[in-house]
Amino acid sequence: MSKPIPVAQAYHDSPKWSLGLLSTAIIIAALVVGRAFLIPLAIAGLIFVFSLVLDDTCRRIRIGGWTPNKWMSRLMTLCVILVSLGGLVFLWYASFGELARLGPEYGTRLAIKLDQMSQWIPSVITDNILSEVASMDIQPWVTALVGQVTGSLAIASLVGFYVVFLFIERDDWEQKLPKIAKTPDDIARAKTILAEISRSVKKYVWINTVTSVLSALIAYAIFRLVGLDFAILLALVVFVAGYIPTIGSLIGIALPAIVAFLQFDSFGPFFVVLFGFGIADQLVANVLQPALQGRSLNISTFVVVAALAFWGMIWGGIGMFLAIPLTVMIMIVCAQFRATRWISVLLSQDGQVGTEKDPGSGV
């Protein structure tokens, strides 16, 4: 009778690719199953990175001969983060009240618009859409909307607590993480990885925040100018969509344009929103943002789209919001190890990634 193979030997004899596939499947399953826990944690991590940038900015404040010390700048940063997060949640919550009040009217307006367009669109299409609209029950949508708002408030509160405690223990984390490594080479590598992740993600978050705020302010000004319903809510959508590459700006333009098309009898406001805001938003996204960001991320365009699809399927819209920072982190970590450097090369735009340095390799 054959002897049983020890677990350690079976692990050693297994093909590396099979172990890689098994590990990948386990990680993806964990991301899906643990999304309720991981999503608030990931959002808090991204906000924490932004707080580091803001803290560095506060440290450079000069008022006469006074400059804030470490704890003063951190207190200022924490106040700005919490007030901003609370303000966004308040505006989001207040805007949903207007949406619940005016939302049912848009079903009627859609029917009127389709009737007006029947001379250009085949009646079969308009009749089918009208029948769907007529049979649509708005009440479950409103109930689901209220549930989403309540869930968002709970997540926002949890994220706020995470950010506060991460910020309080910032120095402790900076000391603990490198100590996980065992050898001096591993400690140096851990510090290199953390520094590179911090630099790249901080720059990405800061630039996208600046450009998203600018786009949202332009959007709100134009929406108020034409008298668009849900101006605050749509401006918030523009702000959030600014963090989603490629398709984010399209969402930020299309949604307000659809609302303008349904709200007004004339096409003037629709064209102002579609082309006026659309051109301004594209200038910010395709001229200003690349000028500020340069090629610092060095991610393939195809990888950007694939990352949006992958994280969107796993974590929904929030996954698309976090897709690029998470992909940047994966690229940086993989670039530091010989066995995984090929992953970083494939994810990059031009194949130029950080050089790995294995212990004892002399490289």
C-alpha cells in the first residue's frame, strides 16, 4: 500500500501556476464574500491617503512667523476631512428628498417626450417604452432609494470612525508595518514599497480631487444657470464620477443631459448642459488632468478599462471608484519581487516599472 504524501511535499511538488490560480480564486472569493467589511475599509484607506496630502499642505502654512506643529496640522486636517465628509453626506441626503418628490413626474414627462418624438422614431419603439412606463410602479423605487440612503449613512459613519482611528495611530502604523519583515533587506523593501505606494496614490487622489471639485463647481454653476432640477445631486454625481477614468466623465455628462431633456419643453437647456458643460468637463479631464498628472501612474488604457470592469463586478459602483488606486498598489507591490514583476510589466503602459531586488541576488 502506498504511503500518504506529506502536505509539505505535496505543496512543494505542485506546479506554481496551479498554486497561483488557487490563490487568485481564494482572494477573489474573499473580496466578494467580505465586501460589506472591505468596502468601508478601502474607502477609509483612500480618504486617509488624501488626509496625508492635506496634512503635508497644512504643515507648509505660514502666517507671519507662525507655522502649525505636527499635532496642530493633524487636528486641522482631521477637522477638514470630517466636515467635508459630513457635508457631502448632508447634501446627498437632502438631494434625495427632492428626487423622491419630483421623481414620479419624470415618468409623465418621458411619455410626453416620446409622444413628441414619435414622428422621428418608429411607433413600435415608442409604444413599447410607453407601455413599460405606464406599468412601472414608482413606490418600490422610492422605498429602495430610502434604504440606499440609510445604508449610505451607516457606511459613511463607519468610514468616519475608521479615518479618525487611522489618523490617530498614523505614527504607530508607520513603525509597525516595516517591522513585519524579518531581514534588513526585507525591511528596506517594505519601506520602499510603502513609500512608492504612498507617493503614487497620494498624487492620484490629490489631482483627481482637485479636478473633480473643479468639474463639480462648473457643473453646479451651469445647472443653476439653466434651472435644472436636482442641481446639487447631479453636481455630486459629477464629483464622484470624476474619480472613475474613461467612463466617469461620460456618466457625469449624460445623466444631467437626460434630466434637462426631460425637464424642459425646449431643447435650449439640453444643448447648454450637453455641450456647454460637456466641453468644459472634457477640457478638465483631457487637458488639465493629464497636464497635472503626467505619466506618473503609467497604467495601460486597456488595463484601466479592465480594472473598472473587474472591480465593478466585485464591488459595484464603489469598486469602480476604487479601481485605479487598487490597481496602482498591485503594480507597485508586484514590481518589487522577481516572481511577480511580469504582472507589473503587463499592467504598465510602456513596460517600465520599478526594479525588483531579491535578497542575495545582487541585483
